[in-house]
Amino acid sequence: MSTPAIVIAALLLVGVSGASTVAAEIDVNIGESIARRNCAACHTVGPTQVHELPPTFFELAQNLATTEASLEFLLTHPHDVMPNLTMGADERAEIIAYIMSLRQRAR
């Protein structure tokens, strides 16, 4: 399966969720910090609207197929060009919360 097909399949995947962190405990600012430390070498992490490959976090957030479950899947099942990240469930939940917060900023 090609990389785009894997990414699309992951974004459309429903019902996969490993995030067990309570929403009240998630800190979007910590998520941004973790993302800058772990993801910024390949992705634009900030709220830019410029199209890039790999997609910016803003682009991921604006895609209506992007859900917490699809992001959890992508972070726990890296594809061929994405490094295998070693993160705990709390770190993943905070990165996911940060990405999803970019959707709210655009509205």
C-alpha cells in the first residue's frame, strides 16, 4: 500500500483510540512544545496556512477526516517516511489536543 493510501486509511479509521488521558488534564501548550521537539524536523507545527508535504499541523487540523482517533493511529503506526516515535499516551494526547486546537483557531 502506498504512503498516501496508508495516511488516508489512517485518517478514515474509526474507533481506534488509545488516549486514556482525561480531557481536563490535557495541556495544549505542552502539546505544542512536545510537537516542536519531536515533529518540527519534518512538519510545520505552528498555525501556518501554507501547503507543504508532509502536511502542516494546521492542514491536518482543517481536514474534516482528521479525528483524535486517526491522529492516535498515525502516531502509533508510523508510515515509511515517518520515524518511529517513542511517546507515552499522555504525550500523544497532548500533541493531538494541540493539532485539534488549530482547527478551532481557524473558525
